[in-house]
Amino acid sequence: MIQIICGDKGKGKTKFLLEKVNAAVKTANGNLVFLDKNTKHMFELSNKVRLIDVPELPVDNTDEFLGFLCGIVSQDNDLEEVYLDSFLTIAQISEGHDDEIDRAIKKLEKIGDKYNIKFVLSISRDADKLPESCKKYVDIAL
């Protein structure tokens, strides 16, 4: 399952993402992971959520990022939900590469379906500027 929180920069997407992950901790039976572009929100996350600072790792393109995610999934049989803040940045997707967004989200959907993992992404774009195939996943548009 995939959910997208989208809107231009500064609209409050991270706040909604943090609220979602901290609320999910109360009902989750498995593990929760929060991937971000820095550790700025470390103290806003429940200590039951694993925070990963993606830029600290040698992830240089979208394929490497997706491989990295597969590694997380393969190492945690109890993984239930993955939250991805600043998705375009941490997934190494450049502006104007809608095909990369589409491909990455299709891959996340495939992983999520196979391993029963929910992915929640924040994307710094208006909902109407997302690729058509991704619009069905929009949960919150700011």
C-alpha cells in the first residue's frame, strides 16, 4: 500500500508525516522505519521508530535507493510501515523526471504488496503536477 502526502515546499508535509508515524506506533504490531534527508526530526519521532539518515549512506541514484530499500525489507521480517520524508531527494529523483517517480512508486507498490508493507511518502509537488499514475495514491494534498 502506498500513500502520498504532497504539496509545495513549506506547506507542512513533514508535520503530517510525523503525526502519522507517531500515531501508527500506538497500533502497530510490527516495526516502523522513517527515512529522511537528515536527523533534524529525531526528537519528534517516537523512540520506537527507526530513523535512517539516507544521505549518510552511499546511495547515488534511484536504482541504488530502491536496492537499499529492498535491503531494509530483507533484514526485517516484522517491517510493517516505511515513511519516506522528502521522497524525491532521498530517492535521487531530479526535477522533471516523472518517469523515475512513476517507476520508483511502481516498485514500492510491488514490494509493499509482496511483503505487506505500507509506504507513506512526502513529495514536494502539487498533486496536479504528479504523474497521472501516482495521483491515485494521494492521501493528503496541501
